[in-house]
Amino acid sequence: MSLRWPSTLLGRNALLLTAAISISQIMAVLVFIVFVQEPRVRGTAALLAQQIMTVERLLAALPEQDRARYLEVLHAQSAPPAPAGSSAALRFQPLARFEAQRFMAELKAHLPDHVAVRMQPGPEARLWVGLPVAGQPYWIALPVERSERYRGALIAIGMAVLLAALGVLIAYLIHRRINRPLRQLAAAAERLGKGEQPEPVSLVGPTEISSVAAAFNDMTRALADIDATRALMLASISHDIRTPLTKLRLAHAMPDLADAPQAAERYIDEIDAIVQQFIDYARGGDGEAFSAADLNAMIEQLTADFTGLGQTFAVSLQPLPLLKIRPVSMLRLLVNLMQNAARYGRVGLEVRSWEDETGVHVVVADRGPGVDARLLPLLNQPFRRGDQASQGGTGLGLAIASRIAQQHGGSLELSLRAGGGFQAELHLPAARLKAG
């Protein structure tokens, strides 16, 4: 049966932490064996082999009566020891058994072939050495000090399990703090998918999570604004078209009036202009490419067009560089500003342009009645009208102009003129928009 990778982030990180802890412990054991214990075993085996050979030479050099006394002191016996059975202690201590095997192999490698060695494990472990003394084989028992190093094997295993459990606990505590905002974010996204307006997601948590939550909050606010704008747009379309549509019906119902055809055509033009305003606002102009254009030439063409309609603008244009702009959008901006001035200001119409260290400026102004100063901050918002709202309009002209200015990295500032009147000033950062 194949192992399945955990599906949750908590499960995956807990598994990774446990694996990392286990691998680090295994590597620590391997480093200890290879670089510490193995040299120690080889050195001990070499030293013990030298001692055994010294004992052999000493026994061979002693007189027979002294040799027998020394053999008795060494508990020597002529018969070989009983075969070494497996010990429970070594059976449950793999490292101890491995060390004993390596020690015996190293010891035999340092001893001549006529010397035999056997390990007798048990509570009183002994190392038996078979030496030929005066032509007779003798087995001498050397006591082996029991190592306490591996008695804590079970404790070490328990510590490893404890460390793994600690890794899982740490992973849980870390991801508990991460999962809380993620669950809140998922619940908010689910509500948003159902068409509901969720509460703002908390920004508490790691930077990465709080950044996602902040972006989600911005998105929900933007969607709410879009929904509100759409609802307001639909209501405004219904309201603004109803008046010319009613007049058109009256003109159709009374065809005998002398100016009925001209009135009907005028009302149709009004409806077309209203619909076009809404289309322009909805389209936004984001799809139009930037290209080099002469802003002064555009202004001169528009003033000539307005003069042909009986609306004369005083023009004061200073030389401007070619600008990298969206020509159609910029033309729409200028038309909206000049139409507003001609419709609501009527007198004192003028257009000025100049360049300074901050960029390019275009001002469209009039000497009309102006607006209430309290309304100035609101006029750039869609469907906001000034004091002359009774004269028609959709309330989108300045909103469209402001959006186009922002798309060019600029701004549209509305203000009242000293001595009476209203003006709209377009500011474009020429250093950014100059055509190369």
C-alpha cells in the first residue's frame, strides 16, 4: 500500500519537521560511529593486542614454577570456554552488538594466527584469549568493563519520539496562527461568490497572509463600488432619458406643430448624447494605445468647431512639446470640459495652455455663475451635478475627464475663478509623457 502525501499544509509541514528531526538524529549517530567510536575501537583493539602479546612473551620467559602461579592468578584453563550465546542485553542494543563485533574484528586483525579470542557476553562479560604456553594451550579470561553508553538506548528512542511529537506541536502552533486568517479569507470568498458583501478580512497574521487579506479587502471594496456605480448608472439612465423621451412622444403626438420635426430630431440627439456619455464612462478608454500628439493642435481644432456652433473661446496657447497620450481619450476630455463651459458658463469662455517645471497645464474657464464651493470636491465623481442640474446632463462629463487625466498620470482640478466663474485645470507630467 503506497503512502499518501498529506493534503493539509499542517500535515505536510509536520511530516517534514518529523523527517528533518529523524534525519538529523540518524546523521548524528553516523557521525559519532564513523568519526568517534570507530577510531576509539581501533585504538583500544590495538592496545589490547599489544598487552596480550606482552602477556604471552612474559609467560614464555618465566620459569615453569612461576608460570604456573601466574596462570593461576590469570584464571587460565586448558579447556576452551563454552560457546558464546546471544545475550539479551546485546540483542536489544544494536549499537553495542555492532561495537563488539567491530572490536573483535580489529583485535583479531592485530593478533597473530596462533592466538584465539572469544567474547563471552553476559552480566559478567569476559574476553577469553587462547595462548600456547610451553606447547600447551591455555585460555586466559580478561574482564571486560560493561559500557553504560548503550543502556540509555530506549531513553534515546523515547527522546526521538518526543522530539518528533514536539515538531508536530510546533507545526500545529505555527499553522494555527496561519490557518485562522486563511479560514476567514475562504469564508469571505465564499460569501462573495454567493453575491453577498462580506465583512473586511482581518489583517492580523504573517506579512504574506496580511498582504493577501488586504488585497482581498481592496477587491471587495472595488466590487462594491462597481455594483453601486452600476446601480446608480442604471437609475441615472432611466431618469435622464425619460425627459427627452417624454418630449419626443409629445412631438410625435402633435405632428401639426410647426417645429415638431426639428424638436423630435433635437430630442433624439439629446438621447443619443446621454447614451454616448454612459458608454464613454463605461468604456474608460483603457484599450487605446499611446501615441505622439500635439495637444495645442487638438485645442485649436476644437475651438474652431465650437466657434462654428456659435460658442467662441478665447485662446491663449503657449508652445508645448509632443506628448505621448491617448489621442481619442484626450480629445474626449477636452470636449467634455469645453461643453461644460459652453453649457453652464456661457460667457467668458477661454482655453489656456502652458508648460512649466511640473508639466503641461491646460485650463478651460468661463465667467458664468459657477457652483457652490461645497460641491467642488464632488463634481469629479460620477452622476454628481452642480447648481445648473436643471439644464440637463448626465453628471458624467467631469468624471470621464478626471478618469482620463488619471490614466495619463495626471489630474483634473476644479476651482472657482476670482471675480466669478468656474475653471477646470488639467495637469499632465510632461517629463513622463513627452514623446521621443
